[in-house]
Amino acid sequence: MYNKMSEKDYKKIFSLVPRLTVDVIIKDKRGILLIKRSIEPQEGKWHIPGGRVFFGESLENAVKRVAKEETGLKIKIKKVVRVFQIPKKYTNTHDITIVYSAYPIGGNLRDGWQGKCKFFKKIPKNIGFGLGSILRVKE
């Protein structure tokens, strides 16, 4: 298990330094898997699964953990797609995220703690900040 910090320490640390996160584009014959966020930031918008990297956790393990926690799916990572910054005004932290592509290899699709999961053949209009450039659609 990876070292998790208290909420108080988390807020203090990430008010001072950037936060490293990972996101994952999960795609198969059903399309691209997106999550409609039921929490802030960007509540009500469609996003790809993503989350922070824990201290001592490899990037690849973080991607697999986030995919499993948020979608119920076990994935096979293909490659790194992009690295970018998310300005503080969108997330309340200064995030630097590494986006991976992957495909499902097991598990059962389910809604996660952040919201509803759904595969799309065509990207919906109501997508979150930065997602259009990652998926190569207009925002």
C-alpha cells in the first residue's frame, strides 16, 4: 500500500507545490470511456479517469489503480499520450498530469465515486477543461 497523507497535510502541501496526477484514455470497440463528474471541480462535465500519484507509487501502477477505482476495469497501458498543466483556477491545485492510453482487459464496468461511466463513439459536447485537445476535438 502507498503512503497516504491526512487531508490537512494534503491541502497544505499542494497549496505550495504542483501536484502530479495521471489520466487515462480507455478505448475499445465501444468507444472512449468517460466519467460524468458528480463532484467539483468541473461537476457535470465528462472527463477521462484520473487521479493523483501517491508517494512511492510508479506512474504505471497509479494509472492502473485509478482506472480500477473509478471504472471497475483492469487495463493494459499502451503509451504516454501527453503531459500538460492544469491551471489552479480549474482544480484548486496546480496539477501536472501525464495522460496515458489504454484498453480494458478485465473487470466489470461500474460507476465510480466520481461519477457515471459511459463509453462514447462520438465525444459529447459537455467535456471538461483540456479534454478536447487531448482527444483532438474542439472545446
